[in-house]
Amino acid sequence: MKKLLIYKEDGEFIIERVNEFGTGFKNHFKTVDGLLGRLDIYQRTNKLEEYQLDVSEDLRANVINLLNE
């Protein structure tokens, strides 16, 4: 299954897409709003359903709030 890893690293917010072959592609964001904006696109285009989410503890509340809107 494809995964979306969502975490903070070195002061940047990261969405890492990992395909079914284990290859990862990272998107870096300077702000949490940038990260949430990208997740919103995934949600509005129904792409989020294709992924298993793995969200770091410090970003979990932000992601849950976005998904519950």
C-alpha cells in the first residue's frame, strides 16, 4: 500500500509519498500552512484515500483538524 509520511525535520514540514515499491518522494514546506494546503489538495481530489497516513505526533492535531473540515 502507498503511504504518506507527514513529519517535521530540520525546521521544515515534510510530506513523503512512498509508493508500493518502497520508493519515497519528499515535498518540503516552510510553514505548516503550506503542508496543510497540499494535504487539502490530496483530500479534495480524493487522492488521500489511496494512502495510508503516518503522521508525527506533533502534527497529528493539525492533520485531524484539516480532515474533519
